[in-house]
Amino acid sequence: MILCYLGLGSNLDSPERQLRSAIEALRKLPHSRLVQIASFYHNAAWGKKGQPKFCNTVAALHTRLTPQQLLSYCRKIEQQQKRVRKTRWGARTIDIDILLYGSMKINTAKLTIPHPRMHERDFVLKPLQEITQLGQKLG
């Protein structure tokens, strides 16, 4: 199994509830085991001003899914939680990003691993650091 890290964030429709719901969906992924969840971090929106504060966390997951399969499942969870993709960095019910997938590097039109902007975002680095020393090395 590969150890991967997922970033989760929400700033609409009860953000903490949205994160809990997404975490429960991640627990049910096939060929995967959720191993750790960081605390929830509340912070100002990144990238687009004038929107509600976000609630973020990072999840550690052991999986046999390929990165592309994992991305597909993450998108399905977002759809189930009524994620609307209108505005880049806009408000959302849930956002699930693959931050790291083992030591793999991928750069395609649909998926870039490691996540290209995670080192710029305290709302990723703080929860990542909480569950692993990687956050400290990347920051």
C-alpha cells in the first residue's frame, strides 16, 4: 500500500460538518485505509478575498488505488457534497486535493503531485506537520 496525504477544505454549508462527511466517505474507499486525520484549522480564504473563512485538515491514507483512481474518488465525494466549480479559488462545500502520493511525481493536465502550491499554504502545512514531519521540511 502507498501512503498518501490529502488536503481537505470547506467554507460553505457548515464547513466542519462537510469535512466530517468527506472523512467518512474516505473511510469507505476501496483498497484503502484512513490512518490519521489532523486537527481542523480555521483560516482566512486563500486566493480570493471576500468569502467566508475556511476550515481545513489533512488526512493520511494507505491505498492500493492509483493516483488517477484516487483523484476520481475524491471528485465523486466532492460531487456528492454538492461541490460547484464556478470560480477558481472560490467558495466551496468541499475541496479534496491529493498533496502527496508516496514519493511519486506526476505532472499531467488533470493531476500534479506533489501538489504544486502546498508549500505556500499554512492551512496545508500546519495540519500536514501535525501528522508528519513533512510539513516542517516543506515550509
